[in-house]
Amino acid sequence: MIAILQLIRWKNLVLINICQVAIIWSIYSLSQITLPVFFYLICTFCFAASGNIINDIFDIIPDEINKPHKLIVGTKISIKKSYIAYYTFNIIGLIFVIWASLLLNNYIFFIYGVPVMVLLFFYSKYLKGVPVVGNIIIACFTSFSLLFFLILIPNSLEQKQIIITLALFAFLINWTREIVKDIEDIKGDKKANLNTLPILIGTKRTSNIARIITFFSLLFLMILLYLSDKIFFKIYILITLILPLSYIFIILKKSQKKHDFSKISKILKFIIAFGIFTILFT
């Protein structure tokens, strides 16, 4: 059981659900956590869990080099049991997607289930090693997990703008983190014959691309800072987002070792969480 929890990265999944609940609470109200919305939270957890599992299954070779101390599939849990867990989470997710669709009488929601499941599989199997495309796909998943609130809950124009703004920020930061992770994992990815961006154009050029995206993220935050008249919101944005991102923008220029990019990836992970929690100031 412990191995399964490690395999699905349960702490990350719980954080995602907490962020989703925080968004509902801040933009709408806790009364909007209806049965369909609750089912959506379960679906998000299940599909993200299955995505983590299938990614680890196909990443055994590069992970033996990149993350030997974190290798779970084939060590703590067999490949067969990993596949069983993968199919189990997908089935549970699909059940709740169908159930939510029936309750909402809106089958647009059903398209959330099957395409996500299929894309996560194809990403892990084929697209992860495709330069840029694989990174953008994963960044989009995070954005879409927020945009689906536009379908699940009735929205005013202001609420739509907030959700879209959050989704855009989440996309930019996750895109940066995916690029940084590719640089971090370059050694193992080469052994697995993947063709990620740093393998294709080199670490330095890839770092520069990450810096460009980071710059636009900072520009986006500076605009928010300028437009807001809430002092506590400004302080929060400055301390938890702008300063850490500025630090990343600076150190990306001189980062060369795996340890450097691991550090940057961890900081970006916290920035994603802090970014979502800006919603508490709306």
C-alpha cells in the first residue's frame, strides 16, 4: 500500500485537490461543492494518479539513471501490479466522469475522461521525447483542470476572468518546470533514446528558453501587481511569486549541474502552489 501511495505521488495529488477546493471557496462558495463537483475532484485525483503510474512504467530506463533512489516500479512494486493500479485508477475515474455527466446532463464533461486518459498514455509512451510538444501537453493538463470549473459551476464574467488568469499562470509555470525537468533528466533520457529539447538543442539554449518563459511569467505578475489595489495581495505576490521567480530567472543563466536544475524544479513546484493560493485574496 505504501508503495502504491509513493507511485501515485499522493502528496502532490492531495495538494491539487486542496488547490481546487480553495478556488471554489474563494471564487464561488463551499456550497458549490455539489455532487458533480465532488466527483470531478475524485476524477482529477484518479487520472493524475494513473498518469503518474504509466509515466513511471515507461520511464524505468531513464529513472534508473536520473532517479535511482526514487525508482518504485520494478523495485518496490512489480510492473504487473503497477499496470493493475493504472487500470484501476482509470476505471474509477471513468465511473465518476460518467456519473457526473449524468447528474449534470452535460456530456461535454465526459470528454474530460477519455481524452485525458488516452493523452496521458500517449504522452508517456510516445510524446514525452518529442521536443516542446510533450512539455506543452503536461502544462495544458494543469490549465484544463482549472478551466473545467467554467463548465461545472455557473460563472459571472469576473469569475471567468479569474479562472482564465489562473489557468494561464499555471500553464506558464508548469511549462517552465517541465523544461527544467528535461534538463535535469538529460542523462537518463539520452540512454532511453528520447529526443527532448535539451538533447536536441543543448542545455544552455534550453535554459534560455526557460528564462524567456520565466520573464513573461514575471511580466504577467507585474501587471497583476500594478492593477491590484489590495496591499496584502501585493505583498503576497511579491514575496511568494515575484522574488522566487526572479531568483530562478537569474540562476538559470549560470546553472549547469543536475543539482542546480533539481533545486529550480522544487522551487517552481512551490511557486505553482503559492500561485494557486493567490485566489484567497480575491
